[in-house]
Amino acid sequence: MLSYKDITVRLGGRAIIEGASASIPPGARVGFIGRNGAGKSTLMKAIAGMLEADTGSVDMPRGAKFGYLRQDAPGGPTSAFDTVLEADLERAALMSEAETATDPDRLGHIYERLDQIDAYTAPARAGSILKGLGFDDAAQARPMESFSGGWRMRVALASLLFTNPEILLLDEPSNHLDLEAVMWLESFLRAYRGTILLISHERDLLNNVADHILHLDRGQTILYVGGYDAFERQRAERQAQQASAREKQLVQREKLQAFVDRWKAKASKAKQAQSRVKALARMQPIAAVADDPSLSFQFPNPEGLRPPLMTLDRASVGYEAGKPILKNVGLRIDPDDRVALLGRNGNGKSTLAKLIAGELATMDGAMNTASKMSVGYFTQYQVEELDPDDTPVDHMGRMMKGATPGAVRNQLGRFGFSGDKAVTKTGKLSGGERARLALALVTHDAPHLLILDEPTNHLDVDTREALVQALAEYSGAVVVVSHDRHMLEMVADRLLLVADGAVTEYDGTIDDYAKMITSGGSGEAKAEGSGTRKEDRKAAAERREATAGIRKKVKEAEAEIARLAKIMAEIDEALAGKPTPALKLMTMGQLMKRRGDVEKLQGAIEIEWMEASQALEGAE
């Protein structure tokens, strides 16, 4: 069993981990989660022995081989394939010795050990792992120095998986992967027989791989049984219990303090008062459930425009004259579209996003956009290019030239930058905070079309959920590229497959796509040929235009149902003795009547929503 006890790690004089303890069952697949900056990587390094803790101990199973995914990418002239093979140091040493050894007994031991470690199937295993992570035969033969940092990190991951350690420590392995590679990794880890400790913010990866969740919060770790969804339920229950216990304790403290204040000066009650003072001193305060402003942010909604926002007709695009990356692209985007771009890295998803954003011009064909359309385009490059010496107020002030300080602060406040955070130097912000700042910057003018290229990198799982909620409330069109399957499922209602130089509508769900990828499919089977056929594009555009009124009615009904549900929850809180300021003066009878009226209205709206949804389904 892997365990650690009373681990404390201080960095810069501050305790990042403080007295953390946990025992990991043998063979467990543990998802390790926590907010950005909580210390997950620090604790994992302490467990791996790469960082010495100030106090505490780590117990590893005797003789167990463990592997840790390092963040330094391999390089040099060695091919990707050979780099993976050489990661198994024992196999490499035995194979080398077998070529020179002459002693028959020694040769016998070498071949016996090579057989035990499946040395002769190693090339096939190495090739299979590399293929799963996106390397075709030609890429496997390329030297490491020819790859970008992200692809070299994939080789580092492949090397670690190839060594097959009994204890596998992975620190955000999906950061450099596309959706297809994440799906392959998920399948690989589900079949893995050793113990896994996996730092990840991918909700689906955690749900489908982990059977335990290790939550790091304020320097302490708690181990939960089950995947991420099970953890969320248990955490909500724990927080409700904590809030209830705190409330009861505050009432008890008030009573004890009132007794002390009243009787401490009276001789006959002095002993009782003194005992209550001691009781107060012994009573450990129960912390309030933290309210994190970064978990609630909001995109400003644009003014309405008539559809379409933009169209592409037989468009070709690329970076070098005569060598288009994508050809004959046909696409229409309407004001309420939610589009996800699928396809392996390198197939042109980001190229298409740049074309839609207006950062690339068409080489051939036509692109038409609404005259007043504004676009917000988010990429990881914008996060990396933020000036570390400027504050969020400085950055937003330059973006919103001529705006009042109040307007600048309001836009920052939408994304959780208020108070001191708004004037903190960007270089001191976490990766997730810088990503939120970049999102605030690209949406300052309430764009009609929001293009998000891998927006979840550096965001922890709670902040990703806040992003999903913000996009659900945003009224503009969205085009998203992401390897976070949960986000795609929650945000997108159209899927476009970018592959083999073409863009095609994908006639299936994210789950269908995942099954196809993990079964070795290429994507063509589910793709419709509407990307290159003018008749199909025209018919699709006519269908969307014909149903625009119904879709608007469905969205309005959904928004009204959500609004009424919020009112109902506030009334229920008021009936339970916790009224909001708006309901504070209402009597119990008035609250009950108000609840009945809202419930009746909600029922009527739900009927309208159901009828509109059925009409939309029939029309489509």
C-alpha cells in the first residue's frame, strides 16, 4: 500500500502542504484534484521522492517500481520510437549485453529475463502507444529534435507508459494532447493493472478512469471513493454538514458568551461563568465554506444580429501560397450556433478558427460576414503574451480605451478580478487566473461570435464548470476547440470534423466520436458530405432559417424556467428562515401565495417549452 503521513511542505516560508495524510489501496486508480495553486504537483513530487518534505513520511510497497511523468521533454537526434524503447533501461541493458556476452550461463539468464519482461514484444507495444498518442509510422521515425515541445511531451508520456511501473504518477498528462489522444489515454489507463495517481482537471477522464478521488484543499487531503461525480455529491454533503455544524456552533458560542457577560461579575455565578469561558476556549471554530469569486464569471451579451453571422463558400485557407491546409470549405454560422471542431492536432482546427476569426484570409472561395459582427478570439498564445509587470486594470484599460475606471473594473469583476486581484501584477497570477484575464480581455466589447481555442488549459475542474455555466448564459455564437469532453458535451450542439483537408458536419454525438476513435476509426464513417456540396449547404441554411423562430422560443422558455427556479429556491430559503433582503418583509402566508403563483407560472412555461421543443424536433 502506498501511504503518506503528516506531510508538510513549505515554499518561500509558506506552508503549501500542512500535515497531509492518506493511504492509497493497492491497485487503486486515484484522481488527484484541487484548485490551481493548491499544491498538487508539490505533494506528488514529495510522494515520488523528488522533493524533500519538511516533515512527514512516505511509505512505498517494498520493491515496487514507480514512474513519474517529468515535465522536461526529451530531445536530440534519437527517433521517437527508439526514445520510447530506450526508456526501459533493464531491457536496453540486457539487449546490449546479449550481443557481447559469451558465457553460456550468463546468456541463459539474459534470455530468461528478457522473456520474463516481454522484451521481444516491446517494439510492437512501443509502436502501439505512440500511435495512440498521435504518431503515425513516419512521425515515429523522426528525430526528437524535429518535434515541438508539446509533441516531445507526448513522447515522454509514451516512454513512461511503456515502462509499465507498478505505481504510475501522472501530473496533468492530457495538457499536450488533443481530444483523440485523451480518449486513447483514458482507454489505456482503464486497462492498466498498477496503482495510478493522476492529477487532472478533465471531468470525463476522472469519471471514466478513477475509482478514488484525492482532494487537496487548504493543505489537507481527503480520499473519497468513486469517480468525480461521486466526489462532487459527497463534497456537497460534507459542505452542507459543515455549514450546519458551523451555524449550530455559532449559536452555542453566543449563548455561552451571553452567560459569561451576564454573570462573570456575580460571585454566586463566578464558577459557572468560568467553566463556560473554558468551554469557549476549547471550542475549535468551524470554518465557513469558502466563497470563491473565480467560480462565477459572466460573458457580456451582444446586441442581436440577423442570421447568418458568417458564411464560407468553397473556401480554401493556409499559410503558404499554393499549399492550402483546408480546401472547399462550406460553412454557415448563425447568432445562436454552438459549434465544436473535432479532429486530431495538425489537421487544421486552429487554422479554421483563425479563418473564422478573420486572422487568415481565404486563398480561394468566398467568406461573407455580417457588417456589424464583432469577434472575440481566445488562444493560449494570448495567455502567454500577457505582460507580467502589468496589472489586470492596466491590461483592460488599454483594451477599453476611453472607458471610465468604473467600466474597466466592472468588466474585470465579471471574471472574478475585484479588490486587490485587479491590481496584482499579472506575473504573480496563477495560470488559471491569467486564462480568465485573457477571456475578460477578448470579450470586453460583447462579441457576437466567441471563438475559444483550448480555453480549459490551466483551468482547474471547478473553474472549467464555471466556464461551462458562463457559456450557457451567453447569448452569442460559440466556436470551440477543446480536448475537454465534458465541456464539448455541455456547450456544443453542432460538431464539425476537420480531417484530410476538409471540414464536414459530424452526424453523431461526442460519445459516438469517442467510440469510433477508441475502436480505431478515422472519422469518415460519421461525416456527411455537406462540407463540399453547395446544395447540401443551401438546404441546411434554409432549414436553420425556417426554424430560427422556434429555436428562439425554446431558448427564451429555458431562460424563463431557470429564472423561475431561482425565485422558487429563494422563496424556499425564506420559508426555512433565511430570507433574502427582497423577501424579508413578507409574511409566511404571502410567501406561500407567492410560491404557488410562481409554481403555476413555471408549469405553464414548461408546457410552452415542451411544445416548442417538439415542434423544433419535427421541423429538423
